[in-house]
Amino acid sequence: MSQPTIHELYRALVSGQLSRRQFIAKAAAIGITAPALGFFLKAAEARAQDEPTPVPADVAAPAVATPCEGDGCLFAGQTVTFLTPNETIQVPIFEVRDEFEAATGAKLDIVLAAMNDTLPNLLQDVANGTGAYDASIIGAWWLGELVEGDYLIAIDDWLADDRFPQWSLDSVLPAIRNLMQYDGKTYEIAYDSDGQAFYYRRDLFTDPDHQTAFKAEAGYDLPDPPTTWDQVIDIAKYFNGKPFGPDGEAGSGITMHLAVGQQAMFHFMTFSAPFVIGPDNPQLYWFSPDDMTPLITSPGHVQAINYLVELSKLGPEAMMAWGLTESWDYFLSGKAAMTFTWGDLGALAQETPERGGKSLVKGMTKTVQCPGTMSYYNIVAGADAPTDAPNIVGNTTGGSWAPVISKFAKSPEAAYYVCALMATEPKAKAYAARGFDGVDPGRTFDFPPPDGTGNIEDYVKAGWDEQDAKDYTNAYFQTFSNPLQFPYLRIPGTFEYWLALDTHLSEAMTGQSSPEDALNAAASEFEDITERFGRDLQLDSYKRSFGFE
Amino acid sequence: MSETTAPDSIGSTLGAPNTARASRKRDRTRWYFIGPAIIWILLFTLFPLLYAIRTSFYAFRSGKMLRWVGFDNYRNLWEDEALRSDLQRTIVYVTVVVVVEMVLGFLLALLFNRQMRGVSSLRTIMVLPLFASPIALGYLGKTIFYEIDGPVNRAIEALGGNGIPWLSDPTWAFVAIMIVDIWQWTPFVFLVSLAGLQALPQDITEAAEVDGASALQRLFSITLPLMAPILWLILLLRTIDAFKVVDIVISMTLGGPGRATELYGFYVFRTARRFFNYGSAAAQGYLLLVIVMILVSLLWGRIRNLYEHDVEAR
Amino acid sequence: MDAYLERIRRHPTRLLGDLFVIFMLIVVIAWTLFPLYWAFINSIKFPYDVYGTKWIPWLQFEPTAKYWRQLLGEREIRSAIKNSLIISIGAATLAIALGTLAAYGLARFRFDRPSNGELTTWFLSQRVLPPVIFVTPFYLLARQLDTWNVPYLGLDSVWTLVLLNATFNLPFPVIILTQMFREIPREIEEAAQVDGASRLQIFLRIALPLVAPGLVVSFVIVMAFSWNEYILAVTIAVKNAIPVPVIIAGAESTRGIDYQAVGTRTVLALLPPAIIALIASRYIIRGLSLGAVKG
């Protein structure tokens, strides 16, 4: 395919081979195609020169395993098939592949599935006993489904076995460790740690003008950090519509991801935790441990949803349809004063356009533990329980993605070897610090002193702003070590319960039903789901998953 | 109608049973033609159909059959308010998109049924939406209908209007997914109708024009009756497929906000693939089968006269 | 040109009509192409340009070939396109072969129990059930084939998907071609019959060539549906058989949607079937008429 140049065309015009109109048309075509063609040629050239490397060398995780030879190869001839959501968290698995294969003689096949198809595909495999997958990365709420179905191998025996790379269960902060275990046994190998923290713009909160104006409006000093949701609502009211956005655009008080099916129920869980959970009620949130009656219509829950609906009016209306990216992008582009979400945002805030990201808020993003309340509704006592200090509850809402080994695995030990390799300290530390692979910090060596044994330099080396990194790691350390934790539901059908909550929550947010009606409707769906699975079975699972007597 | 039926009635002697032997032979021959397709379909759908029926009598837990529940899954269909509202919503959806697609597609076909240079390129372009993956379209829809700075809202604002809450407002979100469906399938109606129009005998319309019939008269008394068999066919195919829309919802709204865009096909999909409640999903699937087949039979009753006269006439 | 001007002079309202047609032509083309254009420019934007009013590359944003480079460098997408081509062309071929025979049978013979109408309705009903309720039985079937060591078929096999897509799309060729065969004047076939041609000969030598456009259009329609089929593919395909729609669905993650990936994949996924359809488009237009062969 040769492109005639303008010059050749011109000669054709002069010599009468082309009419004027043809000339203009062809010239225009060249005008459009030439840059476009050049553009793609450039793409092809660049591809030939530098094949994109998935992990930049400067943040690559160090090698841990030593290559084997001959009989030293533990799993020679075996193949491990590893199922993982097609997410950033797949990066370490690909990264570790060569090292694993060299160290054991086994082969590692990685199967990527869309996030929403991973569990269905895994469950289809194990429920029918096929065994096509040896290991899979799962979200923590799948664990109940899989353990209750008797589909997984407990890894406790392998933990001390020195044939495998060594990693310590104790290095995982308690809240996350609980998620890896079920009914006294350990099923997950340490990997990702999820929880929602509270993010806000350090620069806005320390701005004297805003401080003065806020005090005039709210009657008290702008709290930095805010410690109760009441304060957050006041602050959101103050900042909403103020021209703090880029180029003096009007900004929003808060941003959230509230679309149905996009994990908006996690927002409610995090938000409502301190309205229900407190020192005298550390665990009852979802169901009564006597008969599985839903508790989500308690006065505490109702107060929480009313607050959340009020808060949702202080952000862009569009967020009713937002998933994580849209909401994060909004914060990253400097248009929101506050948000609460997962650790990814802290890492993404460091990805400035020069680094290929979209963040305009590097160095301005302060992370703290999510705020609390001054009073919660104690379900056990059936009464409001005021607290002297803010009642702040930690959470592990989210996936906390981690690998498990299938009971039908063809090469279970080799599969465990890969997972253990990724869980070793040098590797896990590198994953958490670089952030872009979505493995969020949750182990003692991820946190700088005095919280843990890590160091802030790892983060700075990976491109973090030092203050941002300090606040961030401290916020997550607090969140995961808080003695009060949001009770994480992990029984069969969890996703169905959650989606019922999610759907009705969205109805309340978009004014299709009142907040109270939404919770009532969700509770009534909870009952239907429980009935269908069998109340006794569900009650058993519920007790087992929380370790009730 | 006499113009179209005339050639067919002449053909009615074809394969006529002259003798009993010929009749038996014809008996066998006809099954040679239709047999392979029937056997093929039975081979591939009989087991799944029976399996799904069995499934529909069980409760599931963790992806495994838990226990026999008799007709509970079917009984639950009547008590499931979400399902009922989804079904109503789906009927609205199907009615609106199919009607709009039929009307738009046919009108455009009428408009462009002329000798013009642009028209042939239009036909070429109109083939493209049929091949766009609905999953991808849903994702694309999210950017196109993006409320802050999205292209649609920017265009509206440039024309002096206010941005529309395309995805965050229950009603508009419903409109948005319908627009995507209409974008993808109007070309189908357009292409089929245009081809049908171009195949109409020119002399009839021209004769009518000479007789002084107005454009509207020609449309209603000549074009529409002649086009009826094709239009009914399109209507039938589109209706069946519109009832099953899943992919656009999966990728664009996941049924939200609230349940505003939760269509029946998506509901069944989610029951099976997200909740692993295969029993209820099977029952829901059969309910859809019954409803759509009733509709198809009603439509078919109308079409039969237009469509089967030659076979019946024999 | 002059004749045209002359006509306009005589009927000045025609000009308005023509202008309206041209205006509508532009509107319709813009409406149809815009989403595809949008997919394309998304694919050449950096992430921070995705939202917002950036419509024109170079002028409003600096385009990047990075995502196309990534895409073309991915082994997955190449194998997915290959799989999708096998699935869609294979399913279309099979469905046409079976569907044409059945359509001819329905068009030319009378069936009593069940009647032609009932048979046609039965064929149509194959499209009514949501495929998702068949997912588990098909999965079990495919796995059973694996345990029997049936060559080519089984889980994670494109050929299984070929068979399944052919089954679910069979109604299209049956319905479309029945109508087409019916439109063939019977005199032609009768003449051949008088000359002593067998039924099969008549079908192959006379009827089939006459419905060629219908064959093409059914082929393209089945191909399009099989190309875009997602739900069966996502359950049967484990690794090697993964087709394009499953890859596209993978563009959404917990971190949200990778719009560049959606853009590149949408455009790339559109190209192969669109090229085939464009090549066949002359036939498609004729074939879609369902009446083009009349008289």
C-alpha cells in the first residue's frame, strides 16, 4: 500500500490526469492518513524496540527461591493451573512464574477470568469435582461458600513444612488474619489486605481561609482529621460547591462509588459500622445468632442509612452510577474534598500524569482511619450507648484477595509452593510498597516503626510522597489493628445478601424509596434467602464463620 | 394480494400425490430435508432441557444440589416481587425498543429507498452495529453517557440544554440502555426493510402514482401490505431477542440505579451465575419460555395467513 | 446534472425533499458511526484524557499508540480472535447447512403432525430460552465428553462452542430461508421434475443457487450472533478456547473499567466480522430482501 505524496498528486493535476475535485479529495485524504499512518508505524516500531515489560526493574520483587537441579526439583513434571481475576493483582503471579518454574521444575499455567466470572468458574469447577484449577485468587466473602461446600484444602500443615518457602501467619495484622481462617483452620495464603480508610485533601484542611470560613459556618474548628461522621457531613456541606477544583471549578464535598453491583454496599458497611458496633456489641451486625433474624433494621442501621443518604447529597449526582474508577478519578482530579475507600486510592494518588497516571493530588492526600460516632445503638442491650471518645470501628470491607488451594487440585503442593513464595517477606513487602499491583499493605513489615518493622523509604522509592505514605500506612495499621472490627459476613449466599442490600441502598440513594423502607425491603429479602438455603444450615455457618459458641 | 399469490397457486401441483407410492416416497423425502436439523437440535437440547427441568425442582447451596423442593421454585415466582416488576419492566422495554426500531428502521428505509450515491455507503455503514459486541457497547455507553463532561451531555449543553443525569437517574438510565439497544438493532430493521422495498415490483407503485394516489395512500394501500410478511418476521425475531437482553445490562448498569434497569434476562443470569441458585433460575427460564411462546403463537397466528398460504393451499 | 437541475426547476419542492434526505443521511451516518469513533478515540487516549470533551486527536489531546501496541503484543487477544473466527465461521457453516435443508423441507413439503407452522414455531422456540439456564448441563456434557476422551470436543474446546452456537442460531437460517425458498417460482422446479431430476438434484442445482443471497445473509447473521456470544463461552472456555467477548468482559475489574482496553478491543473485535460482512454486503442487501429472486 503506497501512499502518493502531495507532490505526485500535484504533478498529476498539472498534467491533467486528475480533475480539480479529485485532487482536493485525494490531498485531503493524504492530509488525514499521513499522520494517522505515521502514528501506527510509530506504534509498530516502538513495539519492535521495547516490548512492554509488566514490572519495571527498579520495583521488581527480589528473588527468594533458588533454582533446582535434577532430583532437587520437588515438583518436576507437574503443572499448576492458577485461576485469577484479570485484575492488577495478577501482576505478581506472572512476575513469579519463571522463578517458581526454575525452583521446582513444575509448570505454572495462569488462567485469567473477568473479576465477576472468577468465582462462578471456580465454583462450577469444584462443585462438579472437575479439578481444572489447582489454586485460585478469591475475595474473602467467597471463603464461606467454598469451605462450607468442602471444596478447599486447609494449609495449616504446610505452614511449618520446610519444603516450602516460609512466611509467617503472625506477620498478618489480626483483622486480616481472621479473614484467612474459617472455623479454626487456615485456608488462605497471605496476599492482599483490603479495608476502607478515609481520604481527604491535606492542603484544603490546613488552608487558613477555609479554616476561618468553616468555623464561621459550623461554629467549631475545622477538625483535622475528622473523627465523627457528623463532622464529615458538616465539612462536606462546607466544601460542596466551593471553587477549590482545578482552574477554580466548583468542587464537591465528598465522592463515593454508589452504582449498583459496584460494591456500594461496602460503603454502607464501613459507614454504618460505628452506628451499630461498639465496645459492648463487638459482633452483632447482620443476623441474630439465635434464629438468623436480620438485624439490619435496627435503629443504628436506620440512623446510618439516613446519614449516608444525607452525605450522598453533598457530592456529584453522577456518583449514583459510579463504580470505583469514576469516583477515584474524581478525587484524583482534585474535584472532591473527601472520600472513603480502599487502599488503592492512596497508591493511585501518587500516579501523576508524568508517571502515566491521572493524579493531581500527590502530596495533598491525607489518609486516616474512618471516622466514628459519639453514640451507637447497642443491639444486645436494645438501647443507645453514648461513648466518651469517638467510637471508631476498624474494617476489612472489600476483597482482601488471597489464594486458596482446591480440594480437587491435581498438584496441590506445587500450587501451595507458588502461593507461599509470593507470601514471603521480601516479595510481599515489594508488592505492597509499589502499590500499582493492587496488593495493599496488611502485614507488620509493610508498616514503618513504631507500627511495624518496615520502612518508609520503600514507599518513597516506589514513587510515593513521604508524608502521604506515612499517613497512609499509619491509617491502615490503625484500621487493621483496631480491637473493634466490622463483622465480615462469609456465609454461603453472602453475595446474594449483599446484593439485596446494595440494590435497596441504591433505591434509597436515588429517591426511589425511603431509607427505612430500603432497609426493611433488604431485610425481607434476607429472610427469603435464608429460608431458601435452609435456616438451620445458614445459622450453623453463621456461627462457625464468626466463631460464636 | 392477488399479485403475490398468483405464482404460488400455479405451483401447487408440485409433488402432488398422484399415486399412493409417490405419496409414501414424498413422505420419506420430506423428512430427509427436515430430519437432520430436528435430530441435531434434539441431540443438543434434549439433555439440557430435561436437566434444567430436574434442576428446577431443587434448592442449591454452594453450587451443589441441596435438596428436592418440589414446586417451590415455581411457587416462588409468584411471590417474587422483584421478578414481577422486572418482568413488567422488560415488557415495557421490549415494546418500546421493538416499536421504535421497527418504525425508525422502516421509515429510514422508505426515505432512503432511492437511487443515490450516499445510500449504498449508508447500507455498508449500517451493517457495522450488528457486529459490535453488546458487552463492549455497554462499557462504551458508560463513557458516552458519562454525566460530567461526557460527549452526549457536552453536546446538549452546547445546544443550550442542561446535562441529563443519564445513568444516575432511574428513568434516564432506563432510557439510556434502550438507546443502546435501538442503536444496535435499528440498522437490522433498516437493512431488511430496505432490501424488501427494493424488491417490490416497481410497476405497481408507479401505476398508483400515475393514478394520482398520494404518497400516504400508496404507503398504506400498497407498500405496507406487500411488506407485511417481512415486517412481521422482523418483529418476531426482534421481540424474541429483546426479551433476552443481558449483555448490555451486565456491562452498562448492572440493573441500577436500584432496580431501574434490571431486565428479566439479567435477573435470570444473575440468579444462576452470581447467586448459583440454579433451581430458581431454571424455573425463571421456563416462565420466560411460556410467556414468550404465548406471544409468538399470537403473532404467529397473524402471520400464518400471510406466510403459509401456499403450503396450506396445497 | 443538467437533467437534475431541469427537474428541480419543474418541481421546486423536490429540492427541499432532496436536501432533507441528504440531511437525514448525514444524521444517520453520524449517529451510527459516533460510538465506533468514540471507541476508537478512547483507545488512543491516555487515561487522564478519557473523560471530558476531547473529541479530536492532536488538536485536543495527544494521542498514544501505547494501548494498541499493548493489545497487539498480547498473546491472549490473538488467540481469542482466532477462536472467535473458528467459532463464528464454524457455527455459521453448520447452521446454514442444517438450516437450508430444513427450510427447504418446510417451504416445499406439507407436514401434518406436527404441521409446518408448529415445526417453525418449535425451531423458533430454540431461541427463546435464556442460555444461562443451559450453562450447567452443557458444562456437564462437555466434561463427560472429556472423560470419554472424545477428540476435539469437551471443555475448553472451540469445537464445543461451534456446535452450541450452531444449535442456538439454527432458527435464523430456517426462518429466513423458508421464506426465500417459498419465493422461488414453482414452475422452475416443476420443469426440472418433468425432466426427471430427483428432489435432491432440484434442491442442489436449482433451489440453492437461487437463494444464494439468502444463504449469505443467514451466514452473516449467525456469524454475528456467534461472534458476540458471551454466556456459553464464559462457561465452556477455560483457557485455550476463550473468544473475544470474554476478553472484552475482562476489561472491567474492581479498579473499574479499562476504557483503553474496551476501545482497542471493541474496534479490533469489530473488524474481522465487519470485513467479512462488507465483502458479502452486496449479497446481504439482495439476500435481506427475501424477495430479490422473485420472477
